[in-house]
Amino acid sequence: MRISGPLFGGLVGASLLLVGAFHVGHKRNLRLATRFSCLLEGCLQPKDQNYTWLGGVMGFTGEYQVPGFKKVIVVYRLLPRQSLLWVPFHFLTGDRDTVQALFYLNGPPSQEFHLVQGGLLKQPKIYNLSLLKAEKKVLAGKGFKVLYEKDLSLLDRVLGLLGEDLLLVRHVAITKEKGVFYLEIPLPPSRLERGAALLGKVARGIPEEERL
């Protein structure tokens, strides 16, 4: 099979484009991961920290020794910017860079609680959903679903803790089995500072609560 000159040139051009996009995306993800880890350390003020890369430059898992908690784990997942072929799919699905933060509490929480932004294409998986009561609320002009085990007493505490950053958060959870305060935050590059500051605010605010 003979390949025409224009077809060969197109194949070469496409290959060069993919290679170039890989290096650009690789460098950008590396910069974002490095920058966010520095911001986290500044806001959380940990006594110690340890990082594990996720699939090269797909993000990291950071474990922090923060006063007031058994430990704090932050998972920062980045879009595969180094893969040009995946970009259209992420635009279609609405995926974003995401942070999942787990604050391991020193004492057991009073009940299980979830606050989830409404209208999401991807709803979080809640394992004991059948055991929880559900109500819909409008908070800061947005629709939310509140799931709770006993009563709504934790809602005001969570709202006070998050303050004006409530709309940044896609899912808040307080789980009894592992004693964790959990946040899931879509975090585009333009909001890195604000996202890190929110986690720092949570780290300072939770120990002041008598009991979640």
C-alpha cells in the first residue's frame, strides 16, 4: 500500500502535534501539582507530610500530620492534559480538576451527614443511602440535597464552617464508621489559592467544635 505525500505529511503533522501537546500538558500538570502542594502546606501548617504521585502527573495523594486530627489526606486529581485525544471527552462530560480532602477526626461524630449540590451529572456514591433521611434546601441561591441520620443539627455547623465558600464544594460528608469529615471540591487552576485556603479554614475550625 502506497501512502501519498499529503497523507504522509498529515500523519507526521498529527504525530508532532500529539508529542507537543504531551510535553505542554505534562509540564502544566506538574506545575499545578507543585503549586497546590506548596499552598496546602502553607494553609494546613502540618508537622509532617508525605506525597504519592498518581499515575505520573495525574495528581497526588498528600498525607499531612495536622494538629487536632489523626491525619489529613488530600487527593488532587488532574485532568490528563498531556493526552490531546482525551480533551474532547472531558469537555463533553464536564470533568474538572478535583480535590478530595479527608479530615480524620479524633472523636466519633454524632451522626452521618451529607450535603450535595443538586443538578450534578455525577452524583456521589453514598453507601448507606437507604438509612438516611433526605431534604432539599436552597442555600446561597443554589439547590442542595441534605442527607442525615438523625436530625439537621449538623447543617448549621457545616454552613458556618464553610461560610461563603459553600458554593465551591460539591459534596460534604461526615461519616461515622471511619470518623471522617470529607470535602469534594472541583478546583480549576484559577481557584487553587481559594481551595487551599478553604481546607486551611476547615482544619482550624473543626477542632473548635465540641463535637460534629
